Amino acid sequence: FMDLTRKLIEVRNILKAVKISGNLVLPSIVVIGSQSSGKSSVLEAIVGREFLPKGNNMVTRRPLELTLIHSPDLATEYAEFPQLGLGKVTNFRHVMQTLVDLNSAVPAADCVSDSPIELRIYSPNVPDLTLVDLPGYIQIHNKNQPRDLKDKIAALCEKYIQEPNVILAVCAADVDLANSDALRASRRVDPLGLRTIGVLTKIDLIQPDAAVNLLTANEYPLHLGYVGVVNRSGSAADKSLGAIAKRDPLAIVGVPALRTLLMRTLEERMGSRLTTLADAVDQELAEANYQFKVLYNDRRISAESYLAEAMDSIKHRFKDFTRAFGKPQVRSEVRSMLEDRIVEICEGVYWTDARLAELAKDAKAKDDPHWVHKLALASSALTKSGVGRTSTQLVVDSLMAHMEKLVAGEPFVHHPDTRRKVLQLANEIIRSKFHTTVDQVENTIKPYKFEVECTDMEWAEATKRAVGLLEREIANSQKAYDAIKATLGRRTLNGMISYLQGLETEYAKSLAASAAADVGALAPPSGASATAPTVSLAQNKPPEDTSRDPLLRLVPTDLDARPSGYTDSSLAKARAALYHSLRMQSLYSRLYHVKSRACRTPDAQTICPEVFLECVSEKLTYTAVMFIYIELLNEFFFQFPRDVDERLYYDLSKQQIGEFARENVGIRRQLDLAERKAVLDLAQGKLRALVRRQEEVARRKRME
Ligand code: GDP
């Protein structure tokens, strides 16, 4: 013996990790026989253990692929179900129960299934063998079983008794061999009986002479011959075997003889398959190598290296991002947020003030309490607008948006889970810093709520930005106006605007008249209030809900009372256009003033509020950004790459790394091919060694 069976079983298990073509199938011993012929008893006798489910009700419904592994040094024998991952099973009653469960999993309507159960038994008492147990042939089916059961069983057995397998045809000696289903099936696929062993069970039930006849008379000749067994121990069994041996010393009887014959036969079959097998592995390996070269240019890759690359790419992109996400960028984001606030504040406090023109015209306006008060109001509206929270939130939002971009492309499109984890890591760090940052920023801008001093240089910068702001707002209003003009038409728009202004003037007159009536003749009406309202109704931004607009409410609801075509919706548009046109007038006058000499120095702050607010906003921005950096960003930039390493890299088990890499289909294919190559390579090495040894043995035999 060369231990060939054992070594090839090893190779087979190695090759199991990869899908292999038919040529790589190893021979097994396939056990067939009629129901109750003693098939299970023979198998158990070979193994030396009771482990098969017994009973009359079709207990074997699936093929059982049984691998016996001779393990001389093992103290306790054990079984394994590789498909189930139960680990070592030392209790053979448990093995039996598991087999019962696996067999009863086949639906009653089907009765048999061709999906095999794999079982391995490791023991010092078993030979190295691979056996397949199959459902027993039946003559008739009972009424609960499918009609075609007989054919189904036959078809299943037919599939297994093909080359290169050895057929173990089990026949009861007390039944006429002419009626043996097993022999009939084997003769169909192996007419010369070159790979069939006949097993005659229950030899104790017939006369020794008849037994000798059956075993040697070659009524149905088999090249490998017949073995007679008694699947019972005890004196009766020994007596009948002894009687046969005495009559014909050449007759093969007993389980030990059967075992030896099986081992030798399988070993020979394995030996004759060895070259075919080695060639097949060579070919598969050559094919795998070729593919690896063509598809991947032999570039080696492992799950680990892939993960490392992915994590590096995050860190690189992150580094690039931290460079791009520098202070100037953050500052400009915070500043533009505050700029919006300035527009809102100026809109409410200044640009709709009826006395706005005074700022540019009246020299005394600088010290007028009206304007001094307004400046304090505007400035505190800006500083108290929750700059800490809004600016921090702004930076955080922008940060998270960038982080999402960071993991949006390759290779993370393949790893949605990891992508989520990366964002979660970022989010955790940010969340842990958010509140302290907000508080810090609020604390440090507190002084600006009371007093802001602007230097000449700061003032000059602020002036430039105020000019920009006014120009931008003029452009916005111009755009809005032009858009409305384009939809309504210039003439219609102008007509509607005059109509609305007419309504407003009439309204002002009626107000003045009723005021005059209230006061009576005692006080003469002031000239100004008699002709125009203090603040134009059209000057305020029209509310979303146009039905609440005070100007539009002056329009008669009755359509007949309006010029024709003046619908609610077109009047609402005209009203918006009127607002923008008035707004532009105010803004142009402010722009002119801000650019003028009068606004050139910080002491003009009361009359140049836009510049002053720009100056305040710059200080707020500078301070906020500085503390957002200190409290949040520096910390984040430092911590994030470390957390990525820690939690998404070092923390992973080998299996998790493999799963990660395989999420990427392209990488999975490459890894699978590389693994296939490795497996085939290992198998090839072992097979080549075996082939060499076989040749050596053959050479020595020739020399003898
Ligand atoms: P299977 O249905 O082909 O698996 O057959 P079993 O192994 O379950 O055996 C069927 C019956 O025959 C059982 O009652 C066994 O005890 C009995 N039997 C099996 N082998 C022998 C034997 O060598 N001698 C005797 N006398 N009975 C046997």
C-alpha cells in the first residue's frame, strides 16, 4: 500500500475549496442493494460502529457520502458533518439522530432527494475509504409513497454507479441472485464486472455447501469476486463462516476480508486515476494561471492589501481635504452666512425707513438719537443672532458634506456598510465637540455685543464689502424685476404699478382726512402726512401669503371694479416688481453714499450702518472661525484618521477583512482566482509527488 487513498482524500479535501471539473472526481465505493438486503449492517460492520438510522419506513432518502479517515493516534473516535459545522461529534447516537433529521428533511411527497449528506468519521479502527450509501431498491411502493419512487431510486443509484466508482452490490444469500436488483444495476454499467464487488449477506441462513457454491460457482461472474459475510457476531456466525472456509479455503468470507478487499480495490482504482487526476489538475492550473495573467497581469492582491489600500485612500483624500478646507474657506462660508443676516437686518431697520434719505443728506444725522438707536439695534441683532451655533453648524454641515464626497467614489461604492461607518465615525467626533465649540464661540464674541471698535484699515475693508453687498442686492432686485417684466410685458407692468401707486396715494389721503377729522379744526394737518404715508406700503417685502399684503388689500375684490386683465396673480407680480424697484432706489442711494467721502472713516458709523455691520461681521467671523478651529476642526483633523485606522482597520478579524474585500465584485473574482491558483498549486505538488512514487514502485517491481 502507498497510502494512496488517504493522500488522495487529502487532495480531494484541498480541492473542495474550489469548483472543479468532472475529471477531478475521485473514485468512491458505492453501496447498492435491495431494501433489507443487509446494506446498512455491512456498512456498520466496515466502520465497526452503529450509526445508521434503521427502520422499515425509507430511512435513507438521500445519498450519504461517507469518508473514513484512519487515525491511529486518536484516543476518541469522532464524526463530522462538514456541511453543518457542528464540530466534532463523539456520541454516535447523536450522529444517528442527525442522519435521521437530515433524511427526514426530504419532503414526503418526494421521498428521495439526490442532494448528498457528507459525513466523515475519524477513528483508529477504520480504514481509509470513501463510501456512498444509497436508498435501497424497492419492489413495490406503499400507498403513501409516490408512484414513481421505484424509478427515482433506480435513477439515483444509476447516477452514482458510474465510472470511476467501485460498486458494492449487496445481496442477501437467502434470496435468488437472479432477482438481485443490485447485480442487475451493476451489470448494466459494468457488464464485465471489472469494478463490482458482490457481497453476500446472511450467509448464516443457508447451508455451507450452498454458500460455497454461490461464492465460487460464478453463476454471475464478477472480476473482483464475491465476499460472504454474517453481520452478526456470536458463535452461530463464526460456525457458519468456519464451515465455509473448511469446505473451500479460497472462498472469501468475513468482514475483515471485505475491508481488505475494499481498501485494495479502492487503492488500485485511485492509482489508475492518479495520472488522469494529476493531468487534470495541471490543466486547470495552467488555465487559472493564464487567466490570472490575462485578466490581472499577474498582479498579486490579498484581502489585506486591498483593505489597506482602501483605508489609505480615505486618509489621503482626507489629507487633501483638510488642506483645501483651510481657514479662508471656512471664513468665507461663515462670512457669507453673516452677510445674509446683514441684508435681513438692514432691510428691516434701514432700507425701508421713510427717513433713510437723511443718512446721506443731513449732517446732523450722525448724532440723531433715532439713528444712534437704530445702529445699536442692528448691531445687537447681528451679534445676538446665535452666531456660535449657526457658524458651528454651518462648518459642521459643510464638513459632513465633504466627508460624504470623500467616501462617495471608488472603492467605497462597493462598501456601503463601511461608507456608513466612516461617516458615523466623523459624526461621533463632531458630536462630541459640538456643544463646547458653540459655547466657546458664544463666549468669545460676547464683548462685541456691547462695543465694537473699528480701525481705519478695518473700516476701509468693511467699506469694500459693504459696496459689494449693496451691488449684489441691487443686482438681485434687478433680476427679480426683469423676470416679472418679461412675464407681464413692460407696458402692462408699468400700468399695473401706476394703478397700485394710485391706490396707495388715495389710501394715504383718506388716512390723513380721518386723522384731521379726529383732531378737529384745532390742529392744522401737517403737510407731509397729508400727502403720503410715513412708510410706503409698497416698500416692505410682500409676504408669502399675498392675501395678507396691505397694499394688495386696497385692490377691490370685485373684478369689474378693476381695469380689465388685472387679475390677482398678475397684480401680485406687479406689486413685487414695485417693491424691487423701490428697493433698488434705496439701495442705489445707499451705494452712492457708502462710496462717498462722508463714509470714509469709522466715526461715520451711525450714518454708514452697512459698513459698520460689515466691520462687526468680520470680527465675529474671525473669532468664530478661530475657535471653531481650536475646538472642533483641529481635533477632528487629528482624530479622524486615527479612528479610521483603529476601528476600520486594526480591529477587523481575518474573516471580516475577507468579507470586506469580497464586497467588491471585481476584487472577489480576482481573490477567488488567486485562491484557486493556490489550491490547485498545492494539489499539483502533492499529486506530482504521488505520481513520482508510483513510477518508482512500478520500476522497482520490474527490476525484481
Ligand atoms: P438494509 O435495509 O439493506 O439496510 O438491511 P439491514 O442492514 O437493516 O438488515 C435487514 C435485516 O436483516 C435486519 O433485521 C438485520 O438484522 C438482518 N440481517 C442483516 N444482515 C444479516 C446477516 O448477516 N444474518 C442475519 N441472520 N440477519 C441479517
